[in-house]
Amino acid sequence: MDPVPVAATVRQPNHLEWAKVYTLVVTELDEAAVVQRVPTLTDEPLSVLARREPVSVPPGTSLAECLRAIQRTGTGDSVFVCDEDGSLVGVLTERDIFARLVTAQVDVSQPVESLMTTDPKTLRADQTVAEAIDLMQTGRYRNVPLIEDGGRMIGVVRQNDIIRFLAESFPEELLNLPPRPHQSMKEPEGA
């Protein structure tokens, strides 16, 4: 009897089977590894984030000029009001203005003090990423000012900064995932 060729006895997996293997081996392991690393990443101090320079104006600036400052920079939706020493006095967001514009209850020639939040929530650079996420989530803030002792503003943390930090911490895991990691193809590509 003639020997059976090895190639005839070993069946090559089809595309669907490879997708299942990928999902079970690569995706599940990567997700588990990611889940294990997230708590340590969120314990990092905010000083590890790339801090953006805040859009700031002095007290007495008109609401119209505040809006122009936001438009000019294109980096956020908040204006931070700081005195001549750089200490944070208040925060004005687009939401503060637009909510009143809709009801025609705002005159954009008014000074920023007429609408700004005078006791804004802040963070320090030694606080953790987890604390920033918690504050942003519970308070529905998109931008949180960073201050040092004494109230002097040293930067701003935005939601995008945190997302970028977390995403850049997992480049291989994120870049190697398929567009929909748990999707199983019914037919091989091109069929």
C-alpha cells in the first residue's frame, strides 16, 4: 500500500478558523493584558500627561472676546480667567454662554465675571489619572485646570489628553486588533 502524503492528512485551516484562532489566542490574551495594566496606568500622576497651555484671559474680558479666544486657539471649549499672578479666578465654558444665548439671556459685551464659574474644580499635577477620570465623569467636565499650591494655574487636562495617554500605552494591542475584534466572518474575504 502506498504511503499517504503528509499534505493529504493535514488539513489547512480555512479563513474562518484562522479568525477564531486569532480571536481566542491573540485578542483574548491582549484584552486580559490590557485589563491588568489599566489600573497601574490610572495610578500614574497627571504630570506624565502632555499638558496643554490653557486659553486664559484676564478678569474684565468681554464674553465676545472670550469666544474669539476659544475660536482662535481651536484647542478647547473653555477659557480660564487668571489674575496678573497667574492664579485661577474662574472658568467660562462655551456651554455657559450658549445655554444663555439660546434663551437670549446674554449680552456678549458683558465681562467674563458675569457668567464664569468662580469656584471651579481643579487638580494638581501629583494627583492621578484615575482621579481626573473620576472628576471628569462625575462632574461632566471636558477640561480641568491644573494648579500648583497657591492656586497658580500651570496647565489644563482635557479628556483627549487622557484618552491619548491610555491609547499610546497599548500601541501593539490597539494597532493589531481587527476593526471589530469579536466579529466572525461568515465567508472568507473576497467571497
